[in-house]
Amino acid sequence: MNIETLGFIGAGRVTAFLLEGLRNAELRHSVIVTDIDPAASAGRAVSDPFTRDAGSDFSAAARADIVFLALHPKAVASGVASIAGSMKLDSIVISLAPRVTIASIRSMLGSGRVARFLPSAPSAIRKGFNPIAFSPEVDDDSRASVKGFLGVLGEVPEVDEAKLEAYAVVCAMGPTYVWPILDELTVLAAEFGLSEIEARHAVASMTVGAAEFFSNAKRPTAELMDFISGRPLAEDEAAIRGMFRVRLKAAYDRLKG
């Protein structure tokens, strides 16, 4: 599959960080951005000579090689209805929305070349963890082309569609759980006497190392905790874990409901 043009139906947050990541990868594909709010699509295109604003003309984006449905789950049906019949035969529609299944999109679209893709915000710096699932009609060559293209944004594992909502809660939403903690550590480090540069570097380096140790240690978390003599939050760990379990399980249940 030859990928030369990209169409975005929806110009919100996800479109913003995907475009930033593609430009940071120095890709120069032609991009068409549309949105129900013309001001939103215009804002995405204003600073990028390779991105064309098509306002609310979804059919313009539908004629691209890859058509991204960057829409809220409740808006997917109307978005699909607006492009049905406008696509090229060999185009692939990639939905970025949780909840809405490939089967539903295929039924609404009348075409089988569909995928679901759940990118995370670190894609902006090409460090995303971005799972994807394809409909059976997408051939192996097209799958390889799409994954190779999206691979400039980070890791693109092909997964069972039934697992995408789990990835949405843990990975796509994941930075919102981690970044406030990193920010607070950085603020505290500055209060303790580090410069802002020193604080950010120290917190970021610690986080990367801790994540790699967690990933590669292959030992229970309790053993990892025993490597550290001081644990100021020990009395709060159970409550923190409980908060995560309650809030994230509720988020998952909403997506699967």
C-alpha cells in the first residue's frame, strides 16, 4: 500500500499530537484536516505548509489514503455517514475512538478496510505506545505499510480488538495519572533547592530508570520496593492503589459498557 495522503476528520487533541509527531519525524505527506468547527481545522493547518484546511468538508479528507476518524465515540456514526461513498477503494479508515467496534464502523461505512488505533500523547515526541487492530479485509501488505508508517510515532503493537479498551485506560490515558506526580516532584525538588533544569532532569531520569527496572527486573514489585530504604508514602500506598483501582475500573467499565 502506498501512503501519500492523510485525512483527519476531527481536529482535536489527538489530531494535534499526531500531527506534531509526524512533523517531528520530518514526514512530508499531504494532510487534509476537517472538523465540524471550521475554526478548529483552521487552527491545525495555520502553522504547517503541508496541512490543508478543508473546513467541515469531511468528504475532502475521505479521499486520502488513510482516513483518520478523530472523533468522540458519540460522533463516529455521523462522521462515518458523511464520508460513506466518498472514499477511494484502497483507502483505510482508522478510528481513534474507544468503544466503537470495527464491526460497527464496517457496517456504517459499507467498506471492510477499517482499523482502530489508540495513540498516546508521547507520540508527539515519537515515544508513543499505540496499539492497533485491523479488520480481516485489510491484507498483510496494507497492515505492514500502515504499521510501518505509524511506527515513526512510537511502538505500534497489533493487538486483539477486544483488548483495546484496556489499552485505552492504561496507556492512552496513562500520562494523565503520571504527569501530575512528576510535576509535583519537580516542584518539590525546586523548593528543596534544585534549579528547574536540575529538577526536571532528575525527575525524568529517575522515572525512565524506574520504568525500565520495573519492566526488566522480572521480580515481584515488593522486592523492588525493598531496594529502597526510605518510603515516605508507605502508609498511603494502599489508599493510592485503591484509588487507582476504583477510578480506572470505572473508566474501563464505561468504555466496555
